[in-house]
Amino acid sequence: MGIMVISIHSVRRVFFPKGWILGLLMLAELFLSCADLDAQRSPFDPAWTSEASQILEELDFFTDRSIYMCEELIRFRALVSVSGPTGAGPWSTVLYVELVSVDGKRMAWGKYPIRKGVSSGEIRIPADLLTGHYYLRCYTRWMRNRGPEAFTYLPLRIINPHRSELYRVNSTETDRDLLPVHSGSERKLEFKKHTSSFERGDSVALDLLLSGGQLPDSISGCFTVVPLSLAPSVSHYSEQNPEENFRVDFLPDRYGPSLSGSVKYPDRGSEGLPPALIHFTLMGDAAGYFMCRSDSKGKFTVGLPFRSGKLEIFVQPEGPDNEAVEVRIDQDFDPRQIHFLLPPFTLTDQERKQAIIMARNVQLSGIYGQADTLLNHTSDDRASLFYGTPTRSVDLDQYVLLPTLREVFLNFVPGVTPITRKKRTSLLIESENPSLSLYESLVMVDQVPVLDVERFMSLPPAKIKQIDVIEDVYVKGELRFGGVINMQSMDGDMAGVDLPDNSFFIDYLGMQPAVQQSLSPATLDDQIPDIRNTLLWMPNYTLRNGLANGISFIAPDYPGEYVILFRGLSDKGEPVVAETTFKVR
């Protein structure tokens, strides 16, 4: 027998088919590496559509509550299951989460890492939202190929205590009524027998003990403790489009977030396009350099690192033989909207009483609450050079100023020689490695590639502070360079060089930074009010068979009935739920 009960929407688990046909194996192989789409048949080719449609991702989504106040954090946990010939390794590693209105308008959004099929995080509700019905919309890039109907939608009610208006829809679009998704079977556990009522400030400790026959060795899930009237939604909404609507427009984020788009040659059609090289440079302290080639249809996808916050990326296309080429970047979040039926916004008497308490707590949290604390702030977000430690670094402040950069290289940078062949200037790096001479060097300024070295050599050396040299073959995807030469400008402005034609900057939203917020104090202080609307939220909790799996928290300041919920997935993919209630006198 187990211990505890919970009945919430459960998790669908999909298993890999036993047999993989040859075409699907080839497809999976294509998706493993998208840096060189032109080197083999493009995964965007419609010929792959039938096979690709057999790769199906589904999401189950849990939140800590179902009713929120403006400015609060919505805490969530997502379970991602995939079926089909995905090959080795993960299929999607990034979850896209949006808070949308009933008419599909995006109110808040963020990206969150998926690790071993699980993602958890927080998204803050804007302060100016009107009271009404909203949805958390969740999906991966691969799910975008099936359309927004295949995304997961979790209904929420949000209250703005400072404004009396309700959110109203002014749209002529046809409203949708997606059906709730319920899992078939689920295992229900029970909590160990416990006291049914507590006093304010009591320490509450409960156990969920896994024991007995045919129970899984471990169960991964989430705990939430909230007022009973705020219990999370029991189902989410979604529907699968007919397979004929499936089209591969987006590759999965297999190894981190990615950026996709297409190139256009002004003097060519849309088919049989030569590959263009697209350079991407992360600007600022979180510097980095990436590149990819477009395929015969002009499409491309490039992987990016797990960086957080708002980033600036410089995009620079390079056509064959200096042919003009334009770049179009896909929108990071899906722009397609679904218009839901707008039900009347109502609250029960108990929900109304609880809403008054919640509004008070949100107001007091600005005075007594703890600030969110960033977690896992690693060196990835610090200033760095993408190529690591250079073989040689020349500080030009230590030398006499020369009139031209050509003379600087000839006199101050040993082993680097400017050469001109067929009216094209390049920088040749001398090295004991004979393979270095097989490839052209990668010349950069502030980690941005210089496509016209001759024009750059005309810049005054006074604008260059330092020159770094990598005397080894540098590999980026399928591309190889005969070393790297990066010139760091005095002011970090690329030495004032004119930007190449069709290059541009874009703002890019990185991953949502991890935060930690204390939800349950060790004790209640009579001088400080209890401002918790969620008493306990544990998004990543693993129950172990044969062990006591306990949780503890402090009983709230307000009398009433509360619910403890556990929702999870066994190691065999079986939905497991548990629920119990208690009262505070």
C-alpha cells in the first residue's frame, strides 16, 4: 500500500515503436546536425513530411494554483513525452511558455530548459492585466510544425484588485472551444494518516510512503500546498491537427535554444539556391560567435548557448562570390493565435474571500517579501572570448603607433602575413601545423567576422587595442578555418568599420534565469504577517520506494481548508497522483 491521494490531470506517456524504417533513420540522422543543411538532403524537404510527422511530442503541465493576482509569479512544471524515431539523445531541450488572453494576445513569455523530459520555472503576471480568464500556452519548436492547436493550454483566472474592468474581447475571429485532455489510467496514492487540523504557525509534516506490491521504484513529480479554493486546474486543453496539416518548418532544439530563418537572393528564384554562410555574433559581455549554411531552399537553423536575459545578436550574411543575399529571421515565439470562448468571470463566496486575502498578501509582499534570488549564474554570462585563450596576444599600447594595419601585422604580429591574391586580401597565419594552410583564416574585429579584409586594413591602427591569434585549425560545425585573428577595438565599437550590406542587429530573448523564492518560513513572526498565497511549491521531488518521503511547512496565518497535491510520473511512464486536505483553526 502507498500513502496519500491526488487527482489532477495526469501524464500521457508515449513509447518508441519497435521497428524503425530506413527512411525514418535517415530523417533522424538529418536532425542530429543542422549546421550543414546543404551537405545532404534538407530536412525541410517536403519528401520527409510523412516520416517526420511520426515524431510526436506531447506536454502535460502543472501549476501551483488556479487563481492569481497581478504581479504574482505563476509556478509551473512541464512533462514532455516524445514518440517516434528521434535517435539518441534528447529531442527538445527548450520549453516556450506564454501567458495569453482568451483572444490569443501574448501578455508574458519566457524560455525554460528541458532536462530529462522535465521543465519547471516561474513566469510573472504583468501588473496592468485586467481581471479575466487567461491561459498558459506551452510548446516546443517541433510542436510548431503541427500548429497552435497542438500546443498545451492551461486555464487560469487572474484578478487585478486595483481595476474594476473585466478583460473583454474585441475581435471578429471565430472562437474555439478546445477539448480538455485527460489521461486514461492513473495510480492514486494515499498520505500516511495525519492530524486533520492545525493551529496557526504549527509545523506540518506529512509522509507519502511507497511500499507494497507492484509500486514503481521511484516517482518524479511536484508538490503544492494551497487553499482548497485555489486548487490547480485538473486538465489542460489541446487538440491534434490532421496529419496533412503537418509541415516541417522548424527543427527541434536538440542541444539548446536555436535561431532559424531563411535567405533570399534578390536576383534568384526560391528553389535550387546556392548555400549562403550566415554569421551570428553575440554582443556585449555574453560574447559568442556562431555560423551556419543555408540549404537549397534558403532555410537555416543555428544552435545557440543557454544564455539568460535579453541579448543582442549581430547577423551578417555572406553569399557565394560576394553575391548579395538577404536574411529573414523567424519569430522566436509562435505568432499564431487561438481565440477561445469567453466564459463569464465568476467567483464563489469562498474564492472571493480568498481573493481578498491574496490581494492583501501581494500588497504586503512588497514590504515584507524576499526578493527573488538568481540561481546558477555561471561563467557563461560573463565577458568571455568564444575561442578561449589565444596562442598569441599583442597589446598595441606597448608599441609605437604605425600608419596602417598592414604595417602593424608585418612588424608587431609575428607569424601573420597580409597577402593579396586575385585582388582579394587575406591574413595568412604561419604555423607548424601543415593543415593550417589548407583553409582561410577567420579574421574578426570584436568577434565579428570581417568579410572584406582589404577595406578593414585601411582603418587607422589607433582604433585597435589588441590583436589575438589562434595558431590552429578552428572548427565551427562543418566549416574549418586556418586559425583565428581577432582584433579588439579601443571602444568596443568594431573600430567604427562600416557594417556590410544586409547585416543587422536583432534583440534576442535568452533563457529565463532560474530564481529561488522562499515560500515557507521556518517559523511565523508575530511582527511580520504571513504573506504566502502558495504555502509550499516543490517542482522537482522524487519519491523513493521503501523510503519515507516527507514534506514539511508552517501552517498559515489564516483559518480555512487547505489541500496538499502531488502529481507525477513513475519511472515506467505511469501517471501518479495523490491528494489530502487539512484545516487551520
